[in-house]
Amino acid sequence: MSDADIPRKFFWRRVVAFVVDWFLLSVLFGLITVAIQPLVPVTLSAPGFVEFKVCEDATDRTFALDPDEILPLKEGEIRRVRFCRISHLGLTNHNVLSFIAVRKSGVTTYRRAVSYTSDEDGRPVTLVSVGHVMMLFAPFLLAALYGSGGRPPGKRLVRLAVLDSDWYPVTGLPALKRELLKWFPFMLVAAAALFLAVTTDPEQFLKTAASTLDNGLFYLLMFFYLVLLLATLFYWLFPFIRWRGQSYYDKWLRLYVVRRSGEQHLME
């Protein structure tokens, strides 16, 4: 099949399909979070779509940790403290405490801040993001929906289908490979975050992370994050420019995303 025969990009349809699938997965794992939170010894954080935040000024409150150990003030700075309660589907789940150092210079305001998950007294607690767990399981759940010629809800909504090189709907192992390769950047970050969450002491990790604000490690981490973000965008978006909509994983697996109308697969 030549490049001229490859279906058009369907970029915005594919974006909508991805957002719909992400939203539905978030709701599903949000419900799971609410159901199992009383049964597990760690604090769980649901995906963002089902997370709600209510914050208050807590500058005058006294907390278990000394703010000067977490965020020492520099000359000309004043401290603000914000305490937020996070709820999932109306049920309070965990708190986020933020120490904010503010300095004004003319009309410009500079801020430094450290935020962490805490109990009511401000002690750090271990937080496991169910959103990260979702990223690890999403490829398997979505691939299962391709069985017997089916499709994930997002692609069904925008009338897209994934076909193999013989122009048959993708199923089974090829569908799983495609979803694993598509979600690979998410899975990599999720696995690293979950590993840190379950293997580190929350208070020690907080103090170590806060200390990077005043040394070069913070900027090195930000640079690494930027490189990772750009690499992820390149992985997902460049193929839409170079190969008319065939992503890297579609090209490797010889798969094609086409528009589906009724029972007909149309190449445009």
C-alpha cells in the first residue's frame, strides 16, 4: 500500500476518541477508588475527571511539620499556607497542604511553593494515584473491546475503526500490541510514580524533594521533564505530519485507522 492509499489523518476525530475513552476510564476507576478506599491502608487519589477540590487559607493554623524545615523563607518573603480537601464523587478522600513563599518586587510577585498530601494535622501520608494504575490497565481494557470486531467507545462515537493490512478489523494480540505501544509513554511514567509512592517514606521524600528548590537538581529535573514531554509529543504527533495519520505503532504493526459508516470501511 502506497502513501497515497493510506486513509487521511482523522486527527480531531482521534483526539475526541481518546478523550472520550480517557473520561470513561476515569469514571470507572474513580468508582473503584471510592469502593476500595476503606479496605486499603494507603490513601488513594482518583483520576482528575472525578476529583473535586475545596481550599482554605490556613496561614494561622499550626501543623505537625515546621514550615521552616520544608520551605525556609528568604529575605523579603512572607509565607502563605493553603489547606485543600480533595473529594471523589462527593466523598472526602485526602488533603493537600501547600506552603507558599511570596515576595513582591515592584509590580511583580514571585512565588515558591511546596505541596504534599497530608492528614488533618499536616503530616505527610503516602498517596497512590489510581490514575497511574489506570494507565497500566487501560491498554488491556481497551484491547479487549476490539474483540469480535468491536471498538472502544471513543472510536465508536466518532465512527473510526482500526484495520489490518488485509482490511479486516483488528482483534486479539495485534489490538493489544497497538494499545500497549500507544499508551507506552503513560505506562512508563505511571510505573515510576507508583514505585516511588510505595517504596519511599513520605516525610523523608517530601524533605528531599523540597530541598531541590534551592539547588541545581530542581532545574535538572525540570529539564528532564521537558525532554520527556517533547519526546512524548513527538511520538504521538509527528506521524500525523509525516505519514498522513499512521502513528509509529500503526506503521510498525501495519494497521490503519479509517472511517466506518454502517458496515462499510471507507478510505478517503
